[in-house]
Amino acid sequence: MDDEATMVQMVTELLRREGHEVFPFTNGPAALEAVTNILPELVISDLYLEKANALGLEILKCARALNPPAIVIVITGFATIETAVEAMKKGAFDYLEKPFKLEELKLCVERALSYNEAISENVYLRKQLKKKYQFNQIIGTSQPMLEVFKMVERVANTDSTILILGESGTGKELIARALHFNSRRQFAPFVPINCSALPESLLESELFGHRKGSFTGAIQDKKGLFEEADGGTIFLDEVGSMSPMLQSRLLRVLQEREVRRVGENTSIYVNVRVLAATNGPLERKVKEGTFREDLYYRLNVIPITLPRLRDRREDIPLLVAHFLRNRTSAASGKPFQVTRQTMEALWQYDWPGNVRELENAIERACVLSEADTIRLADLPPLLQHCASKNSPDSAAESANGTPRQSPLAESLYPLDIHTDSPIRDDPGEAASPLRQRLRPIKSFLREQELALINRALAQTGGDKEKAAALLEISVATLYRKLAEEG
């Protein structure tokens, strides 16, 4: 859009030859109105339309306010540093002075469109990451997990330092990512590091960076992870393994919001939210003198404790359904099912490795299964051994010494993962922790309702929004009914 018809025609012909759809204007007010109606990807505008009228800046402002914002290239014959700075401050991508060569404009347009494509892809990937780490993607309907969800929702959009506590395999990094991708920092970096995986000297360099020549092997300046996470979140896993020296440096970052690279005397300000995690009690390390008390209180602003899997066994069927989702048998190409005896074994085992151990057990079973049904024999030996100790039927042997198959082995656990059709339960099945018992009618109906909710959650891989849609209730009602169970 330009007030010189010849210039407009020349630019229009150039861009149309390049395959672009072009909407030319020589009138400022008409161009300003068209921006909101056409929603262009790129705007090329004279900075001073219609002589002394600075309507070009209004067009720039309007274009940048679109959703998604348009890329703007401004052109003017009144080139000064001041006007260039003003246009760039208001969001212009580039600035061309008349007269300019058409090849120069062509290259500028190509750069602008490439930049816009990269930005769009980045926003898409960020949205996908946020979707992946939404709260409803964290599997669990047990009361301990509902309490975790409530706490995460309350603190996600704050800048408070959070200490995530839990045994190995309980999902501490998953919670950390959920906190980040549901906060206002979601479009800035999320930088995780395992503090126990690196020696002290290397960890110091990784966290705080170093200056070239500060130690053997420092061949160039290096930004630390705190600088890399500027504007976003850093996740310090196994923070309790830090040496006293690094604890002191971390305390300074938390207090002063400054980092100092190894070998440098000047500090760099960083705007970083710190999330930390540990699988052991830091209070004990404080008492033993191996962890700084002042750092402990700086980290422990808001603690979130993740339950052990053995403390939320009712989530095991949901987790199994989640891990089996989108998996098919290599032998038959059909979705996997689970026998009741297998589910009994999974339920009874104490899972010292928690959810990670369960996921590995299911993956192993899928690989070793010779059919589309996961049986007890497909589970790791330790689980089979525990099941044999807890089940007389499983421990019984036939006359030739081979294990006798339990009558439950051929009964499929009624948790249909992939379809809407129910799996028939075995009416002759022995009593077990997974079976419903005879109860008063109110309690029975509540259990049936909860079973239906769990079935919907299993079919949707734990996605509460989709489960609510299947049940034709609101997400708020679903959360309320799950909370009532506690």
C-alpha cells in the first residue's frame, strides 16, 4: 500500500510474478480498513502515506495487532534514524528507503515470510508441548493424585520456587513440565538437568557457564543453563546431590537472580523460575550437615509430594490402559488385552520403581507376548514370583511339575482400551481386590458410576476432556465426581 500509483503497480507485479496473492491500495484509510478484513500474512506500507500524514504507523500497529500478527515491511522516502527506530519499536520487520531496487525488496519479502514460517512452526510446537503436558495428560484418578492436580493448578502460573518430592519413577519431571507449560513462561525455554549425573566441575560449568581459557578444555565462552533458561524455567532434578560449593552458588542465584560464569568477575541478571526435585528427604541431609539449611528453605517454598504407585493402586488399570494405547500385537496386529490374572499380579506388586517400572513391565510384556493377550507369563519374573506367592492357584503344580494354569488366566480384565464394546467378565471368577463386593444400593450405584468414569478415562488414555464428552457431562462435573470419591 503506497500513495504513489506507479510504485504500487511495480511492487504488485513483482510479487504476483513470485506467486503471491496481492491486495494493492493507494488510499491510506481504505488500506487500514482492509488490514482487519483481509488478515494478510505480510504488509508492505509506506511509513508516511498521503504526504505528511503518519497513517503508515497506524497500519503498522493494526497489522501487528492481528491474530496471528502480520509481518510488516515499511518503506519511506523520509529516512532518518528516528523514524527507523520508531517503526522497529512498533514491530516492523524491516525498513527500506526509497528509492530501492526491486531485487532488494524481493529478498526482504523472502526473509520476512521465512521468519514468519519459523515463528508459526515454533508456536505450533509450543502448543503441542503444552497439550502434551496439560494436567489431563497426567494419568490418575485416585485421591492422592487429585490432591497433586489441585496443587499444581494453583501454583502453575506463579513464579514461586517449587520443590517436587517423590520416589524415583513417580513422574517428578512430568509434573515439572506441566508446571512450566501451563504457566505464563510456557513460550520460553524449559531446561532440565539431572544434578546427580555430572561431576561437580562439569555441573558448575553446565549450570553457570564459563569463560574461554578459565580451565583446561574451555576453548570458547559458554552460556550456562541458567542463561539458556532466561525468561523460562530450569528444573534441577536430584538437587540434593549438589556439592556444598554448588549449593552456595545456587543460593546466590535464588537470592540475587544473578549468575557468574566460571572465570568471570561480573554477574549476569537472569529471570528464571526454579523447580527442584529430590527422591530423598532433604531435611535429613540438613540435619546431617550435607545440605545447606538456608538453601533448603529457599527451595522448599511450595512442596509438592508425589504419591508412590503402591499408595494409589486404583490408578494401575488406568496406567496400564494408557501404556497399551496405540500398541498392537506384532503377531496379530490387534490391540492388546490383559487377562484378569495379569491385572491381579500388577495390582498386588509393590512397584519400588513406581510408574516407570510399570511402564517398562508393560513394554516388556508387549514385546514378549506371542498373541494379542498379555498373560502372567509375559510379565517380568519378579512379578510372576510375587503372584505365585499370593495366589494358591498360581502356585499349584500339575503332576508333571509344570505350573498349573489358573482358571483366571483366560478371563480378560474388563477394561476395554480400544473399543466401545464391553469385554465379558467371568461369572465364576474368584474374589479379588479388583472385584466389586455386595454393598448397599447407594454405594453400589456410586461404584458403578465410578467404574463407568474409569472406563471412559481408560478409553481416552486418561484425557478428562474426552472422557467427559463420552459420558456427556461437563469437565467440571467429572472432576467433582472424582473428588467425591476421596
